Amino acid sequence: MIDRGESWGCTSGGVSPPKKRTSAGGARFRTEALSGGIQKWSVEHYKRLLDIAAAPPAGLYRIVTDEGDGRTWLATPDYQRIAAFKKPAVDPKPSLFSGRLLGASSLLCLFDHRA
């Protein structure tokens, strides 16, 4: 029988059984994670045009806002800015933004994840 409080490690040879030191850490993490209240998140969908001549490759991107000038940017997962939006994304509540380019287009599907 598996103790659900134990954590299993992955190795090149497959899955290894949990170690005593990781078991306590896993149990502590589970207790702390479950002790807080559960938040309800909603997702809003928007479309925005990028202020760029040639569209970046299709895929998922981060959306970041420059606190200095307020411009909204399409960025790589490591926060390298690719292109600014023609119209900024407004963030009235704390939220997480992500975006998806669906092909050779500068039209971005913007996802606003809010708690």
C-alpha cells in the first residue's frame, strides 16, 4: 500500500521509492497547501493586435505590463519582450495574463486569469 504522504522520485531507470527525508517534506507541503481557503478563478478572453510588422511564431506567451509607461508586451517564458500591444490590456484586479498566437497573424488571443 502506498502512503500518500510520501513523494516518489523519478530516475532514468524509472520510479524510485520515497525516501524518509522527502516523506516529511511532502506531508508538510500537503498540509500547508490544503490549509488555506480555496479560491475561485475565472478566465476572460480578449483579442489584441500586436504593434509589429511580422508576426512571431504561433504558441503560448507571457503578457507583461511595463510599470513605467503602462505599455503591454508579448514576452517569451523567460520574460524577453517580443512586441508591444497596439492597445494595452487593462488589469483592474490582480490577475495573470497569458496569450496565444494561432498562426502567422499579429492577432493575439489574450487570457485574463482572475481570482
